[in-house]
Amino acid sequence: MERKSLFAGNRRNGGTGNKPENFALTVLGYDLEGDTKDHAVIGTRLDNGQQVRVSLRQNIKGNTTGEHSRSEVADLAAPRVDRNHPGTVEGGILLAQEAFQNEDGVYAARWLQVLSHAPGESEVFMATVTVSDVAVKTEKVGGRMVTKYSSYLQLIHNGDYQHCTPETQEQLKITPPFLVGSVAELREALAALLMDDLGVGVRVIGDKDFDGIYVRFDRKAHKALPDDAARQAHAEKSADEFIENLGQMANEVDAGNVKCEVIPYSTVWAGSKTAQSLKTRPVMQQRLQRFGEVVERQGRDPLRIQVYRPAIVALRRTKPDENGRTGLYFSHVEPLNTRPALKGIADAIAYAATENLAPEVPMPQRAGAEQGQQQSAAPAAAPADAQDSGFGPASDDDLMAGMDGDGDSFDASFDDPAFNSAPQGEPAMATSAPVRGARNYGGRRA
């Protein structure tokens, strides 16, 4: 016996019984003919290139009044009169939330949120990410007390970054996962990536099993070294220590009995207003909770385990500094349900979907339970009570050192917390250099 859609005619939104989707779309135009319920935005989905028509569902609770009331399609189509107006022109980017596809192919969304009011205001990508908790610090500035909020996002580099400019991809140091054919190649790649201020995950893939782990790296000590030669030696030492801990697996890699894949990851700060919203707005707090799980521990402080999920992320640029340089910050993160969530960076690396392997996430992870022991082809990950991948700085002071400023801009210079893929320091000058590839690190893509 199998389930069939016997109640299709009684389901809402055209009776398709489909699941709601969240997706970003580039605006092509608006159709304001007819009643409000018939108004629609026409655009191109960023995830699959499909041209779509999206309307807004009516009689939605909680969207009629207040500071954060829902914008209707006509509001989005109207010329923008101030920075708080939702007007979005052709080439801007909207986020359709909880959108059902009707039988006529039109999507009916609960909400349409602006990610970019005009071309170039924001850049949007889709990747597996996690978001840190928000640190709060109150300090005296100019004779008055000021509250500052700080948070950052960690992104795995196996995402879809094609809608970001080459300059942005270079500034984020996006490096697609790549294979190495020997331990010597692995050592070269690890040292180069660590020198380039990236976090590094390593996955081994056998005929029947696979596993992933991250490279531990004392970034704070690395930054304190006096020159590049000393830092290079420090990075190579970390690579050597990692390879030494591989044990017999190193021989398996050299013999070609397993594939060895390098999976980089990195971090970007939240804009100050975004961080404040994540802390103070209930709907944003709920969103943040999807990226972390708090575990109570007897006689010890609770532990927040980072949860990695597919997400849509919008990036913006800071105001230029005195040298004309700009930094990047994220202004929105929207969790997706396109793939099950994973706990901790080790599992995020092990189950990363790349061109070499896209493993199915096991049921214990899907249910949100602690993952049991499994067959491993590489060293075990850090214990659950360790600071997983060093994602969070050691203190709120370290975290707060990363953000400062007013509105949607921040002072990007800060003290570096100890984190093996810590938030980037002073932003690199955006350049028109080609997007980095595996060949830069001694590896290969296939």
C-alpha cells in the first residue's frame, strides 16, 4: 500500500500539495494588472535560472501593521523614496519565502523580502553555512553608553558563487574543493591555504566509506609571528602535524587506494544592523537558532554546537576607507531545507556535496540527534565538548573586536581571535584577478 494524493482538491494553492520553497530571484518586471491578489513580480531564479512569476498569498497573519509589516508587490514596484522604502528596480534581487507553486505554475509566497534594491547593491550566493551566536558589548563612546552587536557566518566553499563578481569571489578567497593525489600535494595545499587565511577540511573517499576532518591551526599565534618566513614555517608545521596524525591513511593516499579531497571554508562578518536584528528581533532570533544547538552540561557552562545548513546569503560592501578599500559583510542569511542540517565542522566537511562526492546525510543527523559512531577512513573528529573548529572566539571581547561602526558599515580592522578559520582581518583590496582555483594550491579539480 502506498500513499496517493487523494485530497488534492482540498489542498491550498491550487491543490498541488507541494512543499513551500525559499528562493532568490532577479527582478525582470512587475505585473500590477487586476486586484492586489493578482499582482506579481516576474523574475529569474538564481538557483536554477528558471523564469518565474511570484504573487503574495493574502490573509496572512502578522503582516498588516508595525515597523516590519509586509510589503505588497505594488510597494516593491514603486520608485524608492528613501532608504526604508522597499522599491526594487529591474535587476534587483528579491527573496521569496514560503512559496507554493500553484497548478498554473505561479508561485504564491508568504513574503517577498528585498535583498538588493538595485543591481550591485548586494551580491547573493547559496552555500552550506553556520552563523555564530551574537555577542553584545556596551561601552562608553563620546560620553554616552553605546551597545554593539557582533556575529559572523562561516561558509563552506562548495557553494554556488556564480552570482558574485570575480572581485567579490577573490576577496572572499573562494576556493572550490579539489583532489590531491599524494601526501606531498596535500602538505603543499594545506600550508598554502593556511597561509592564505582559510580554514581547511580534508575528506578521504574509499570504495565503500569516507570521512572528513578539519585542520587545527593556531591562527592567533600565526598572526603574531614577525614575518612571512616565520608564518610559512608555522603553516608548514601545522600541515606536517596533521599529516603525521593521519597514520596509515597517509600511505593509503600515496598508494591511490583512497581519494583525498581538500575542502576550504572561511568566515565573513555580519553588518552591525544585521547582528542587532539577530539578537533583538524574534523572527531573526528564530532564524539564528536554526544554526546552533545548545547542550546543557552538568557543572559546566552550556555548549552551543554549530549547525550547518544550506542557505541563501546576501553580501554588501562597507564604505571605502581612506585608501579606497572596502570590506564585505552579510546583510541577510536565509536557511533552506534543500538538504539536512549537520552538526559541527567535521560532519559538514564529511558530508559536503562536491563534484567528487555528494553523500546522503544519515538519519541520526536528520533527526537532530547526536551522531553515533561510524566507520571511519580518517582520524576521528574533535570530541563534542571541544570548541568545534574554533568557530567562536574565546570571549565576547574577542568577538566584539571584529565589528564596529554605524549603520551598514564597519571598521574592518580588529584583533584576530584564535580560530582556525577566523573572521578575516583588514579586508584585502578588491581586484580583478581571476577567481582562485585548485591549481594555486597544488591540487586538481577532477
